[in-house]
Amino acid sequence: MKKKIVGLVLFGAAAAMMTAGVSAEDLIKVGYAQVGHESDWRTANTQNYQDVFSEENGYELSLVDCDNDNAAQIEAVRNFKDQDLDYIVIAPIQSAGWDTVLQEVQDAGIPVIIADREIEADESLYDAWVGTNTYNEGVTAGNWLAEQLDGAEANILQIEGSVGASAAIGRTNGFAEVMADHSEWKLLDSQSGDFTQDGGQTVMESFIKSYEGQFNVVICQNDNEAYGAMDAMDAAGITYGVGGDVILISYDATHDGLQYTLDGKFNLDVECNPIQAEVVKGVIEKMVAGEEFDKNTLVTDEAFNAPGITSEFATEMTQEILDGRAY
Ligand code: AHR
């Protein structure tokens, strides 16, 4: 195995880069294999990486938008290895199928950080993980619903994220765990909307055809899917949100999602924080300095519900919270 020593060699230079301009060869080369551009969350996450891994901060960032194509993402990682970048960051589209390429990268001596989502691979195949706990996000949605319904019946439609993505698997499983304790809840259907607005709208239109008049809860596994679902329900004359026919729950808590929460159109928006690059940079800085770093770093999330709703599991949305949201 080739030993990667660039971090140690550049330590002095890396520190200086924080305050002064540096030559191109001194920049720390980071490859980011990004999922794609499927959602507002993803756009915010990409922008965050571009802001944090800037030349002014001492980095040369190679960001590849993999357009939700698993094979393209594995190829992007392989290309980063062939380019001999200093660090590779992966936001995995799929949780499975990483062993071969991660072994190749490890054999090349390039440190890997898994970010945002999780993978099904032995921890020895990557150096660090930074992300959110999507299982807990699902549990939060379930606990909030149980608290609000207080024993009333729920007929639930769920629009899942991309099939095989840990963010979808985690939210589905977390919510299912709470649902298992509620015999008065029925999951009428659960289909993937691929974390996109179009996907959310298409799935909701088909749900409305099959279940019109039978459902009172819609759960969308990200804000963009919820925007699509709202369009479908508007077209069908179905009301949602506070005082509506349907309780609408979303995940992400991006700016527009929180605006809809403030407006009472979303009953609940469970946060998934896209601002993760600074934490990843902190891990890389420790690697550069040869210091110990945490194998796993959790980026914490909150949940927000519409004004007028009191909950043990969510904060009541305010204009002040929205004004403080940068993404
Ligand atoms: O992995 C995070 C998820 O991926 C976000 O919920 C979603 O918006 C994104 O596309």
C-alpha cells in the first residue's frame, strides 16, 4: 500500500494558507463525489462545500455531480484515485456496493470520508464518517404524529426518497418503529419519489387516484417531494396543513420548507442539516496535522412545526427562525 504523506508535508503550508495566498501545488486536493442536484437540500450542500473548500482556505475542490447515477459515482471515486487527490469525500447515492472501490482507494493510500449518508461496508474501508441520523429523523416524525393524534386513527401515505439511499432507508425504518406501536395507524402505501419535486408530484397523483378520500396523513421524505405532493393535492382540491384534510409531514427543513411550515402548509418539517462541509474540513485538518480525529461525527438536527402547535418533539416555527436560515 502506498503511504500518503502529503498531509504531514503540507502541515506548515496548510496553516499559512488560512491567512495568505498560496501557490496551486500547495493546495490540498479534495474530491467530492456528490449525489446530484435532486433537491434544494443538495444544492445547499454543494454550495456549502464550494464555500468551505475554497482556494482561499487552502483547498482545490474537484466536485463531481453524479446525477443520482450509482455507477457514475463509483467511477468518479475511481477517477479521484487515478488523479491521486489527497482526500476523497463521498456522499453515497446507494448505501450498498462500495467494498471494491473503497478497497482500491485504500490500497492507493488516499483517505476517504463518507459524508451525509451511510454505507453498508466494513468501517475499516473508510477513515471517517460525517452525517445526520436519518433513523432518528424518522422516529421524530413518528413520535410527533403520535403526540398530535393522541390515539386517533391515521391512514398514511408515504413518499419515500431514492430507493437504496440510506436517508430513505433510515427515515422509513425510524418511522416504522414508532408505527409498530400504533395499531390505530395504517400505512396505505409507500412509494419512492426519488427525492425530487417531479417524483413527489407523480407519486401523489397516483396515490390520489387509488386512495382519494381514504387518507389523512401524507409523509414526504424531503421538502421537494412535499412541494410536488402539494401541487397534486391542490389540483385535486385536497386541503393539507393546519386545519386541512391532511396532516403533511416533510423532512429537510430547507428555507422554503420552513416557510411552508411557518405558513401552516406543512404541519411538521424534520430537519436534515446540509451544512456539513466545515465539519468535514475539521476532520481533514486533523488528518493533515497527524492528530487523532473522530471516526464518526454526527451533525445534529432539529424539527419544526407550524405555529400554534405545541410539541415535545418539535420547535414552533417563527419568522425569526426563518430569517436565521441561510439555506
Ligand atoms: O441525504 C440527504 C437527503 O438527500 C435529503 O433529504 C434530500 O433532500 C437529499 O436529496
